[in-house]
Amino acid sequence: MTLFKKRQKASKNFKRFCKFALLSNLIFLCIFLGSVFFLGIGAFKQSYILVESGENSYYELLSRAEQRKIRSGQIKETSWLLANSEVDAYMKENYNRLDDKQKALVDLLKQEKRIELRFNTAFFLNGDSKSPENAGILAAMIGSLQCMLVCMLVCMSVGIGAAIYLEELAPKNFITHLIVVCINNLASVPSILFGLLGLGVFIALFGMPRSSALVGGVTLALMSLPLIIVSTQAALKSVDENIKNAAYALGMTKFQMIRAVSLPLAMPMILTGSILALAQAIGETAPLMIVGMLAFIPDVAQNIFEPTSVLSTQIYSWSSMPERAFLEKTAAGIIVLLFMVLFLNLSAIFLRKYFQGRLK
């Protein structure tokens, strides 16, 4: 009886420890998400000033891009123009470096209702810029999508094919066992080493264009391959052996059994593992920095061979900028990246449910 009570007490203590660990994780997650949203939500609004034609009294309050347009004569009528980052910080009641005269001008504009905070469309429609008020994520988002497309095409085709061969076709001997062990070990290799591999092989040896979505996507594919191979092998192992034997009894060949039986039954797990591997790859920074995707590239790449940046390296670049206005841009970029990862995870859940429903 004493031993039974000790076991019950140990079980209760273990449950308490698990609940405490879960609660701690939730608290840290809420603190992280709360701080990111608190810092980044302001970046989705930007200050605009209504400037009349030929008016120069508010020239110093405008962004450098708008000042260049005025000097070149591109703006010849009354327009809402983008304010500089210091004015924007003052409008949001954040730290700023405006002097008293400039603050008085902004206050006068407020009274005349000629300055207001609007939704920051430039954040989604502009590329990177040295001026924080003009900096946007369009080029980085397009680059991320291009990298993910290349990564998906390479790693899913090669990874799933390699897993099918190792699990269903390869002879079970020392060599295949050694290959499986090496693949499992590669899944735990630091991601920056895959960047060095991409730099040495794809750029130095094969001459792929540096900073392009092609070399970035293939480098991420190398990093994702072990995860996809391992998850696909696990999915194929989960298929009941009796179902495979029944397929052979009906006269199917090995190839027909894999195509008509094993793959459809394992597809929910294969897609889930593949999408989760891609969700991890979309947030990687270190390997892409090594292959040159940290460069300042404000223009949208027209194809996978042109230089581009990605969202993760764009966030890292903004975080190292001295201007305080880039701080909220960094947090806003993290928010967008989190939503992209969330979308991929929800896609994995949806596809798993969809294929499980079809199999039933």
C-alpha cells in the first residue's frame, strides 16, 4: 500500500511538472508575441502631409524621396506626400529628434488637418530603402516565394523519391543502413554549414548566380532534404504490411503497389512533414546570408536567376540599422513572417485532413 501511494504521489508530481512546463511555455510565447505586435503594429500606419503646389514651408518634414520628386518637378499639384521618419515618430508619440520649430510646424498641420496617419501601403508595395519611411517588404516577399518554389520542387521530388527507394526498393544491407544513419545525422547539422556547402558547391563550383533565388532555394532544399526523407520513410513504414501483401496477392507489381497503395495511404504524413520542413526553411537566415542574400537589393527579381533578398535576411538587415524607425519595421517584418509560417502550418493541417477524408 505504501508503494502504491508513492507511485500515485510521483504521478501527481509529474503531472504538476508537465503543467508547469506547459504554462511557462505559454507565458513566454505570449510575452514574445505581445512584444513583437506592440513594437510592429505602428509600422502598418505612416504619416502623410497635404502639400499644396509650390509650397516649401513644410519641405523639411517630407521624406527624402518626396523631396527629390519636388526638386525634379514631378509633383505639380496639391498632394498627400510621405512624411519623414522623425515626423512619423512624433505623430505616434515615440522618441524623435525633431526640434521645437519642427514640432510646432507639425502641431500646426494637425490643427489644419493637413497631416494624418494612414495605412502604410508603401510597406507592402516598396522594396528595401535606406530611408525607413520608404522601406518595404515587396522585393523580400517575392524573393522568399521564389526561394520556396525552388526549394519545394527540389527537396520534395528528390526527398520523396529517395525515401521511397530506401524504404521500398533498396536491399536491406550495411550500405543502406549506413546511408539512413547519415541522413538522420544530417537532420541535426547546423543550418549555417549548409550555407557553406551552397557557397562552395553551387556558387564556386557550378557558377550559379550569387544572391539569386536559385542558389538560395537549392541551399534550403539541401537543408530540408533530411527532414523530408525521414518523415517520408516514417509515413511509408506506417502503411499496414497486410495491405501491401493483399496488393501483391491481386497481382500487382512492386511499382504498382507503391503507386496505388503505399503512396496514397502515406500521403497525409508525407505532405505534413514536407510542409513543416518548408515552414522551417522559410525562416532560415544563416545559410542565405552565406550565399549572399543579405545584400541591399531594393528591386523585385523578375526570375530566379536575378539577385534578390528574402524576408528573414531583410529583417536581420533592418535590425542592424542605426535609425530607431527601423525597429518597428523589423517587428512588422517578423509579424508578416509569422503569418507566412502560420499559413504553411495551417496548409499542412488542411491537406492532412483532406487526404485522410479521401482515404476513408
